[in-house]
Amino acid sequence: MSTFDPLALARPEIRALKPYASARALAGASGILLNANENPYAPQVESELSLNRYPDPQPARLKQRLAARYGVNENQLLITRGSDEGIDLLLRVFCRPNQDQVLICPPCFGMYGLSARIQGAVVIESPLIDTDAGFTINPNMAEQARNCRISFLCSPNNPTGNVIQRSALREFLKLQLERQQLVVMDEAYIEFAPDHSSLDLMDEFPNLIVLRTLSKAYALAGCRIGVAIANADIIALLRRIIAPYPLPTPTVELALQALSASAYAIQQQQLATMADEKTRLLAVLETLDTVQRIWPGHANFVLIKVEDAKDLIQQASEAGIRLRDQSAQPGLDNTVRISIGQPQENQALIDFLQGRFSQ
């Protein structure tokens, strides 16, 4: 297998860039801190945290805990402001405006294409194929990705919920490695389908980048904590352009709590409850005439096709229930995505659906 050199892929101006060195990065957070133009007095807020000091750009304790949770080395991991920032950093480092191509597989998370276009990259679309068994990757994807500097994949995918089979992923990773191209696997929902993680392929395929988040299964959407996991050279490149202080101190403390052993045990109970609730909701959806098709998927949501998505969304909204219209996505006319809530929330949805659309 050929040697992979991510430095050769990076934009020349990024390779030549000397990253900004913040005061905290240069000198840590101990001692008398007179090096960052901070107010030396604590703010007038009710908190035991030291909020008058800039935070560590990559907090050591959080990084250690995340690396241990994901089973990777600390130098393979960069903590970001949600997965969105990881996507943006990758595009800015590796894609030259109006020159490099990026592959996306719609219907998918909109930030891949949006961030690529903001960067000026050429977006190549390889639409997922809808089969009787659900959505799957396009058989022409490998050819369409021939000249793509980065290919964005997602498993489980949002909003279709499908996973990418391991054999197909390995074949694609191998081909793109031979082409010296990057493959980004967005695993935002992987905790709902842990058997499909691709992290164990990273040593074999140094062109693989995995994105994770604490926004979904870890219930920290408001904290905006994401993770990019890749070989150390790629992580070092991303660190050159990340903001000096991306992670607020309260966010870091909450993330550490959410990654504790006790919190993990509770999370596993919650995931089991959500799986049961999803099964309960699916059973009801199958009885409704207005539901023309169901994609159960492997995440904490289901996708349905209905007679009139806008009407369903509107009626649900009037009943105080917010659903997500996916009709603007290619191949998803009149589709609605339903996230799995707490039991009482799901029951309210079921009561609404049965009251309006039951036989």
C-alpha cells in the first residue's frame, strides 16, 4: 500500500502558515497570569469556575477523556465547536478555492455542501440510491470521487438513517488512498449503531477522518462539542487554523461530567429507552394511511413519506409538535423526519397522529 502524505494535500499557504500562539497555549494556566490582557478579577456571576481567564485551547482532561472513550491517541484528536467546525476546518485546510473538488452524497447533512461552496470548492454530488431495503451508496460513487480532494460520508446518515456497509467502506477507502484523497466519515449518530463504527480502520487507512459529537447521544447539543479524529499529521494541520480559544470553560466542565462513568451508565439506559420508544412509534406509523413509506434507519429518528408533508408539519405545529420537513432534499418529496423524544413526548405525537390520520 502506498505511503500517504497529508501534507502534500494541504494548501501551500496552510503548510507555510505559522499558527497563532495564544497566551494560554504558550504558558499554560498556572502562576500569576499577566500575559493575556485579562481582567484579573473574577466576574460577578454565580459560578465556581474561573471565567476571567481564557480557557485552554485543547483542555487536557477533556482530551484525555475523549481519547480514552474513543480508543485513540490524544494526538489523533482535535476538539471542535461541534462537527460543523470540523467540516469547515477540513475544507479550509485541504481545498483550494475554485480548484479542488468535494464529494457529497445527498440526501445528507447540508453543511457538507454549504461549507464546501463557502470555501469555493467544486461540489460533486453522488446521490444515494433508494432501494427496497432503504438508501445505499451510489454504485458510481467511486468514479464520481476520482478527482475529489475530500469525500464526505455519513453513517448513520442524516436524514435517511442508513449505514454504510463495512465492505463497501473499506473498498472506497482503499481506492481513495491510492488516489491520495481524503475520506471523512461523519459518525454523529454512531452511538445509536455502535457496531458500524469505522474508528478501527484508521490505522489501516491514514486518509480516513472520523467526526464525532457530544450533541446527540451525550445530550450536549447546547455545549457545541465535536471531535475530529485522524492521523496526527492531519490533526496538526487543523490546529494551525482553529480559533485560539474555541471551547468555553463552562462547556468543557459540562462535557467532562457527561463523559464520567456514572453519566455513561445513565446514557446507556436512555439509549435503550429511546430504542424501545422508536419501536413503539414505528408500530403506530405502520397503521396510518397517510404514511406511504417508512425508513426506520439506525439513529434516533425515523423518516416517513406522507401525502402532504407541509400539511402534516403545519397541523403538528398547531398541536405544539415540531417535526422536520425534508422535502427540499433530492429524492425526498413529501418526507418528514421525526426525532425520538421522551416517552411522554412520543405519546403526545402518537395521540396527535392517531387523532388526525387513523383509519
